[in-house]
Amino acid sequence: MKRQGMILFVTLLFVALPLSALAMHHAVKVAEKAGIGHYLTDTEGKTLYWFKSDMPGMSACAGSCVEKWPVFYRETVKSPDGIAAADFATIDRADGAKQTTFRGYPLYYWMGDKAAGDTSGQGVKDVWFVVDPANFPPK
């Protein structure tokens, strides 16, 4: 009987750990950096950006743009404390891919960011910006 209990425990452990890791993989966080302020990141701390030419529910970044600004997509998003889960959604892009949005605007990474906390995409061509959740979308 003890052996069966141990087998059950180990089995549950192997099921529960990957599920909790998967849940964390879908988390969006809020980071803070001097000169930047508060901004959204993925679970690994990689900065998320928005494109000024986008419209709610529609991405204007296609072709070579997506090569430089890869789309951020998670099937489900665990929102950070203080931000409503409903602020995150998914759109179907013109190229057939899915993309996560924040308050309707598509989210992207920047190919120039190499590590967690990098924000080198901020202000690129004056149309790419980090997402400050307290002031988004900008007026």
C-alpha cells in the first residue's frame, strides 16, 4: 500500500510541475527601468513593444517588419497584478499567424534586445515603444 501511495505521489508530481511551469510561461510582468518607467515584459523579462502604425485589433507590421519585430503570442496570458485579464486578447494576423494584444494593440519583441531587461527598441524610428500599462494606449 505504501508503494502505491508513493507511485501516485510521484505521478502527480510529474503532472503538476510541468503544468505550473506552463502557467508561468504565459505570465506577463511589469518591469521598471530608469529612463523608461514601467513596461510590460514576457515571463522571462523580455520587453514587449507596440507599433504606432497599428490599430486596435489590426497589425500593420508585415513582411520584413516582422523579421525585425517578431510577434508576441501566447494562447492564454496570466496578467500581472492590477491589470485585468480582459486587457489581453488574440488577433488573427493577415499572414495567418496569431498575435497577443494588450488593450487591442498587437504586442511585439525587438530583434535587437538580447537579454531580459533590454529596451533598445524604445523609440526606434519614433514609432516603436515599450508598453506602459498605466498610460496605455497613449492619448
